[in-house]
Amino acid sequence: MKDIRAKALADAKKAGYDIEALQVAGAHTDRATTEGYIKQREVPVSTVRLKLPAA
């Protein structure tokens, strides 16, 4: 359940919602809790495309 909440908050942040709105939506009394949920889901993704030989 916690992972679904983290994904929803991270997706909402990417969509442009501010941290205060996300804190209310997550029912968090502490901003750091909201930021922790978001940080759990932010994983860097490479834009490098590799061409692998055909088998």
C-alpha cells in the first residue's frame, strides 16, 4: 500500500502539483514525510539506447 501512495505522490509532483497540495493529499502532518514518499520513487532513467547484436 505504501508503494502505491509513493507512486501517486511522485506522479502528481511530475504533473506539476506543489508539495503543499501533495502533503494535504497524503494526509501528512510533516512536509518531510511527503518528500520522503516522493524521493522513494524518483529513480533516474538513462536516455542511452544500446543496439544489441541479433542472436
